[in-house]
Amino acid sequence: MTQYVLRRLLGAIPLVLGIATIIFFLVNLAPGDPTLLLLSPGVTDEVIQQMRENFGLDQPVHIRYVKWIGAMLTGDFGYSFTHSRPVADVLMDFLPNTLILSASALLVAFLFGIVLGTIQAVRQYSAMDSSLSVVLLFFYSMPSFWLALMLILTMSLYARNVWGLPIYFPASGMMSTDYEFLSAGGKLVDRVKHLVLPTLSLALVLMAGIARYMRGSMLEVVRQDFVRTAHAKGLPERTVVFKHALRNALLPIITLVGLYIPFLFSGTVFIETIFAWPGMGRLIVEAIFQRDYPVVMAGAFFFATMVVVANLVADLLYAVVDPRIRYE
Amino acid sequence: MSRGPETVVEQPVSGYAASARRPGGRGLSAVLPGLPQLLGGRWGTGAMALLTWLGMGLILAARSDRVLAATAGGWDQRVALATLLLALLASWIWSWREVAEADRLKTVGVSQWDLAVRAFSKNRTAVAGMIVIVGLYLVALLTPFIAPHDPNTQYDLLTNRLVGMSAEHPLGTDQFARDVLSRLLYGARISLSIGFVAVGISVTIGTLLGAIAGFFGGFIDGAIMRFVDMVISFPRLILLITIIAIFEPSIFLIITVLGLTLWPSTARIVRGEVLSLREREFVQAAEALGYPKKRIILRHLIPNALAPVIVAATLGIGNTIVLEAGLSFLGLGVQPPTPSWGTMVAAGRNNLLGAWWLSTFPGLAIVFTVLSFNLVGDGLRDALDPRLRS
């Protein structure tokens, strides 16, 4: 087992380095000089030259590449052009917000996905099963940014201004403007309220995929001999479903965590932009538009590394949970 | 997957062949396509042929001025004209030939593909999705004849800006007083063609590279598959927006970039298939016969690895449409004033409360298109996998 973990870890290193290389050359071989975007049009060539030297842009590409990789390995991601701060500091500011959003979305998606998928499988071919299938496929086919707009439209704007409902959710930001003056409990409620719509926009699409997968996995387990035996020896339905079938059906779902992390990150790009959520996705989009290359490179590298790590963790977890897997 | 290239299964005479051979079946089809199928009790196919024919006829009758002017118009109008005539002709010929073929009886045997088609046509939701997709492509091609207004004409800003649904503008107008329905119809062309072309590119590249990796193994396999691992580890959207933001966004750039970034998953699937296929007897026989490697890959391996690729490609078109809409939503896709579903959703964002229809309808169009592709993809997966066929 230890050997398997070590081998997987070692295998991930060239992958991460390769990703870093792709990012570097993608961004650095691109046309367009980032310094020109930062300067006002009238400045002299000397100033531009000085600026390029400050950013290290006057050196040839291969030297910059070696320097960048070296610096990155020591945790130095460079200096942001637009934030005028080290990139690592900028990332540290935005990262927790993305993690809060992603974690709550993953939690909601897996919880409801597993429950709905199980219900469908247990009641296969019932009206409940087929109607849930249609609804879930509908969500599965939905772009998350459109779902976000529709949620804002109904649960925020119309709920408040047109229908006058007592409960509506804020459509932007992480907290209200009067957040500082709220009580401790009020602060928590305010935070949660701001989290509801972005989480739902991300989670509902993921949930549909998980439920579809869960239904298939559960159906496969239900057909197996040990479940029939459990039924035959007269165990109540509830025990058979929860103790015998569900536990085994959950195994393949673990690999989904690794599979869905990239989707989740892609989703945060839209959701954070729409909800003005100060997270990594929005940071990268803004950095790309402002040609803040160090932030783009560090952010893309960070996201890609997270995906590699998530896949690794999912594989390892799977090996831990399922004793049938051999670590050759 | 256990599927040889020349498997032939003897089938008894199918039931409907007899019922379709009613007296007058052929004579009727000369008048109305789809009618013999309807009389034979096959509502789905019959209704489809009849509706296509009637729809084309309706366009021809109601928009005769535009149709007549199309010969002198731009390329999109000529394409629309060609589509119209072809669809009219095709529904007729198809209906006639289908009855004729049913008459001739299946005595030759049934190929694996015939079996798959049969399994697919039994799956109602998948067939419904297929009908919606064919309809969407027809509408997209015929848009110059169907659209009530020009998509880029700005009507009187004072009276026509952000007006709700009415007879004149069935889906309302946008902030520049343009007709939303017309823009939606013209936008369909962008979404549908980008999805199709990008997936076409990526499937071609992925299939070739996957087959090469699986066939040769060793260093070539390692190099290709490690590269695939890297590209798959990227959050795709971040990769896309980085590339597109670096260059100038345009339709061609988006198609190229989407096509060039989506192939790794296809390559993985094909490699897996080829790895198991190359151990099979017919491939070993081909190698023993001394066929060139190119021939073995193109004639023996790839055709037999295609079934899962077709499924992945169908589902991939849906994903690509969502991706393109997302890029357009961020302002990195199709540039205004060209209408596209993504840009339309984005444009409605600023007027959500006052004009809910702006974002809602283009989004619904995306959802239903992607839903149809997903239904067809699911249906194809069930139909092409012999283990899932009952």
C-alpha cells in the first residue's frame, strides 16, 4: 500500500511539471506586451524599457522559463502587475472564498445526488423514477451561468420586488454592506444567505450528474446475489437498502469527486463573475482580461494542480475503501 | 466489446413488413409522404415525414416572396433554398423507399448496425431527441425564410425598446429594439455549427492519436497518453479563456480552440478499445497477412472502436454548445452584433428585472438543444452496446 501511494505521488510530479510548462509557453509566447497595457500612451521608450527590466521581460524566453520554474518550486509565484502585490498574497486572499463556495456546492451536490439516485434505483420504473430522470436530465443539460441568472431572477429580484415574498436571497457579494453592524448570529445568517444562490447554481448541475451515476451504480448492486440473499433471509427493506446495497453502491461515487473537481472550477469562473464573489475564478478571469500574466499563470497552475491532487486522492481513497483493488 | 466487422445474424421476416404491404400503400405514398407509415400503424416515422413535408410546404407557401428572392441573395439564403428543396424531396423519396424496402423483405441478414438502429428506434425518448435535433438543424438552415425580422435591424428605440411579447415580436425586443425571436433563430446557426464542427475536429484527432497510441504502444503510447493526462488535468474553461484572451476572439478561433482542446478524452477511449482489439484474431490475421500498419489502423481497428466514440461525440456536442455559450457569455466568444445564445443570455443580465425574456429564452434554447443531444447520446449508448440490448 505504501509503495502504491509513493508510486502514484512520484507519477504526479512530471504531470505537474508538464502542466507548468504548457502554461508558461502558452502565456509567454502570446502576442501582446503586458507593460504597454499598464503605461499611459505618452511615456518614453526608456520608461518602457525600465519597466520591462523590472518585470524581467527583457530576458529571452528559455531563461525566463528556468527562472519561473525555479521560483515556483520555492513558492514564489512572482509579482502581480495590477494588484501590485506578490501573487502568492493575492491568491491567499481569494482562495478561501473559492474553497467555501466549492465545498458547500460539493456537499449539497453529493448529498442530494446520492439521495435522489438511491430513491430512483429503489423505485426503478416507477412514476417517481421516470419523472425524476426527466427533471435531472434537464438540470444536467443546463449551463450553470443561465441557471444562476434564473435563480437571481426568481429567488432574488422577483421574490423581493414583484411577488413581495418574505424570504429572498441576495444576488451579489459575500456579505451585506451593513455586515459590520450585525450581531454574531446575524453575521452568520447574512453569510449563509449570500451563499445560497451561488451554491445552488453550482450544485444543481453537479447533483444531476451524480444522481444519474448513483442510480446506475445502485441498480448494479441491487441485482447482485448478496442483496438477494439479504432479501431472502427476511431483512426489512430499509436494512437491505441502507446497510447492504447503499454502502457498496457508494464506492464508485468516490471517483466522481476527482472527476467533478475540474467541472466545479470551471463553474466557479461563471458563478463568481455573476455573483461578484471574490474568489479564484473571478480573479483569473479579470487577470486574463488585464493581461496580468503572473496571476494567470499561478492561478491556472493552482487549479490544474488541484485537479491532479483531487484525482490522486480519489484513486487512493478508492483503493482504501475497496479491498478488491490490488495495488500492483 | 465483442463485435466483429462482418457479423451477420439471420433474422426472420419482421412483423411490420407484412403490415406495411397493404394494398394501395405505394400509391398513397406518391401523394403524401408519411401516409403509408401512418396507415401501417407506425406513428412516429409517419408523423415525422409528414410534418417535415407539410412544414416545408408551409414555408414555401407563406414566404414565397423570400424563397423566390433567395436565388439572387447571399450564401445563407441559397443554403436555405437548397435545404428547403432537399427536405421536400428527401421526405418524399425516403417515405417511398422505406415502404419499398419493407416490401422487399429482409432476406439478406442483419448487420450489427441494423441491430443498433432497431434498438435505437425502440427507445422513445432518444427518438424524440433525434427528432428535435433534426428539427433544430432544419430551422437553423431555413432561418432566412422563417425569421419574422432581420436579427440586426434596430426598430424605433423610443417605442420598441425592451417591449414584452406581442404578435409583432413574439418573444419581445431587446435593449436595442431588435426582435428576440429572430436573433434566437439566427443564433441557433452559431451554436449548432460550432458544436458540430468542433466535435468533428476533436473526434478526428482523438481517434487517430488514440489508435496510434494503442497500436504502437511503448514510447509513442507513453508520450501521447502523458500529454493527454496533462490536457485533461486542466480545468478546460481556464485553458480556453487563456488561449482566446491571448488572441482576438472570433468564430474561427473558437472552433479551432474547442476542437484542439477536446480531443484527449476521445483519444483515451479509442486507445482503450484498440488495446483490446489488437489482441483479437482478425487483427492478428491482418498482421500475419503482412498488411501495412496504416491499413490495419484505418480499416480494421478504427471502424471497430467507433461505437463508444460516437456516443462520446454526441454527448460532446451538447457539452461544446454549453462551453461556447459560456465563452460568449464572458465576452470571449462570438462578437456582437452577431447573435449567439451565449451573448444573448449575457445581454439580458443587465435588464433581468425589467425584461426577463431576454435571458430566459436563449437559455431555454440551450437547455433543450443540449437535452436532445444528451437523450440521443444515452440512446446510442444503449443501442450500440450489445450487453445492454435486450
